Amino acid sequence: MFEVRIHGRGGQGVVTAAELLSVAAFAEGRYAQAFPSFGSERTGAPVVAYCRLSDGPIRLREPVLRPDALIIQDSTLLVQVDVFAGLAPGGAVLVNSRQDRRALHLEHLPPDRLVIVPASRLALTHVGRPVPNAALLGGFAAQTGLLALDSVIQAIRDRFRGGVAEGNVAAATEAYRLVRSRLEEQVDA
């Protein structure tokens, strides 16, 4: 089983990201589970959502305390919440930001585990709103190799319609290509 914890703020599509991730896994014939955890239910408040992906039935129902991957939709949470709590050794970290690892104070993470993607900028460009969830799922697919980009695209198109769907598909596709490019640069270095 592979466990993912998604951190963000209300209004950024954190819960939708977990749902899309589970739908993409279902599209590949896997079992998946997605659910949120709310504190203060208002726009801008910290929100956490969880997703489990497995080749067999999932019987757990508790929050993900030892994630194999983190998706951080809002980099301001890096200094406000202990987003790294319980991260499994070797766990993948995907952060939405235009800043580099030094500016985000993430030098402690090995470069092969951390990927930073300007997902809000990609969403703004392609969707017209800075909602980073779909772009980050494209980045997640590239970073982990757990899901095919086509499955993420199918999940997006199942959830959204028209221009919103196609804009999110474009943002996810661009993030996927960006992450793949960065990972290839690391291998070549």
C-alpha cells in the first residue's frame, strides 16, 4: 500500500486532489481510498486530505500518519504546520512553489526526494485560477511513477467539464513534463 498526505488551504482543491488521485488509481484497476481532515472549515484554513493506493483491498480507515509521499499545495504551510511529521524514510515530497529549495528552507531533503513545481502559476495560465491540485497530480504521476498521466487526465475529465477540464488537463500535462525533465536532469548530473 502507498499512502499520500496532501496539505493545503481551504479553497485550493485539497480534497478534490485526493479524490482525483483515487479515481486515477481506480482507472488503473487498483484499490484506492481518499478522505479529508478539516480543522476550521473556512477558506484559507489549513486542510489535510489523505489517499491510499493499493493492489488489494484497503481496510484501514484512520488518517495517514506515515505517508510515503507528501503533496504540499501551499508552501506557507512549511513554516506553520509540521507537514513532514511521520514521512517514511525515502518518502517523496512535491511542493507547489516558484521558489527554490534554499528559499523554502528544504536543503535537508535529498534532491532525489524533493520536487518543486510552480503549480499555482500553471493553473493560473491554463485554468485562469491559481488552484494547484490538478497540476500537482500531474507532477505526482511523474515523480512517483505510480500512476500514468493518462489516468490522471481521465480522472480530471470525469470530474470537470469543458474549458475547466481541458485547462486542468493542460496544467497537469505541463507539470508532468516539467517534473520528468527535472528528474532526468538529476540522473544526468
